[in-house]
Amino acid sequence: MTDDVHSADSSDKSGAMNEVVEIVKTVVYALMIALFLRVIFFQPFTIPSASMEPTLLEGDYIIVSKYSYGYSKNSIPFSPPIFKGRIFEKPPDRGDIIVFKLPRDGHIDYIKRLVGLPGDRIQVKGGVLWINGKAIPRKPLPPVMVDSGYGFTRNVERYEETFPNGKTFITYDFGPDGDVDNTDVYVVPEGNYFFMGDNRDNSLDSRVPSEIGVGYVPAENLVGKARIIMLSWNKGASLFKPWTWVLDARPSRFFNVLK
């Protein structure tokens, strides 16, 4: 009788152990698949600031395609130095909205619009963007009131800009005399890119030297192209306040394809 009980007990323990092993294997396989998809295909990001308004708002949840420009070490979580440069490299188009690693700190992700390609001459004069000696056409739109970030709203001018390749988008402009509204000419080095935010007077971007801003961005630092706004919430939303998931949602921005 004792032997029978002991045998049954061992069988139960063995079955439980096998079940635990299967659960662990399932979790590991799921994590491996998720990592593969994140490295090769898509990665989600949340917009933390107003530098890309009105295109992207703080609280937007976007999806970035990792395959758009090929792959570098920055395509992999934590950017391990396993190889240099890019493989399967495809050059980005002017006007693309791109996530990249900040050159001075490879652990920080930035998102801006690509303005300057290698060899381009970029300048801002009176708030107007010039590329290779030509002013970028911009059409004035009705102004809007936006949150200044300091507890009050202010009137902001809007413009529809059109790049030479036909890509159009809307920018914000607080006036022609901001800190980066009048610059020297930037000559973009080979293998680098020049980025600006759509919120032109509220964006720390390539107009600011890399020691304190972005500066020129090496091709290796590109992470991927922003493709779609999947979800969006106002600033008051919180993971720990479930009612805000509905009350602070911005459904009009759900599933908006980015251009």
C-alpha cells in the first residue's frame, strides 16, 4: 500500500513538473517571437512632448516600421555593439517622420521630421526653411490656440509646407524671431541627416549643436519610420486610473496613417 501511495505521489510531482516546464517553454517562445517582431518589423512608441505638433500630439501611441531603412545595432533593444553601419540599407525620403537615437546618448529615442539629406545646405531665415538655396513654399492657414506648456494658451500661426518631392505637412510658428528662426547655413555631412520638429519654435532638433541638442544624425542612428497613430490619450490619462482610458481618449486620432 505504501509503495502504491509513493508511486502515485511521484507521478503527480512529475506531471506538475512537466506542466511547469511547458508553461516556461511557452513563455520563452512568446518572448522570442515578440522580440523577433520588435527587431525585424514593428516597434511601438509613445510621444512624450509637443515638438512634433500638430502632426503628433503628446500622448499619441504610434507604430514604427523597423525595416524601412534597413537595420543597425540600434534596431535591437539596448543597441548592443554587435556590428557597425546598416545592413539592407535603404535611404529615407525627405519629409519622413523618423525615430532615431540621440547622437550624444544612444539610449534616448527622438522623433522628428527629416529635412536635410547628405550634402544638403539647410538654413532658416525669419522662420522660413531654405534647402539648397531655395525657400520651402508654405501656405498660411488659420491660426489656432494651443497650450503653451506654462499654464496658459497662446495664438499660434500655422503653415502648410511643401517639400521638393511633393510631401506636404503642417507646422506651427510662434513668430519669426525665435532662438532658431535665423541660423547659419548647415551643410549636412555624408552619412548624416538633418531633422526638425513640426512645432518649429518648440523643438530641440538639428538646428541646435549635438552637445545640447540633436545636431547631425548618423545613418546608423535611425531606428525606423513612423507609420500610424494607433491610439491617443490626453495628458491626464494614467495607467493607474482606468476611467481615464475612456474619458481622456482621443478616438478621432485612432488609426491615423502618418504621411
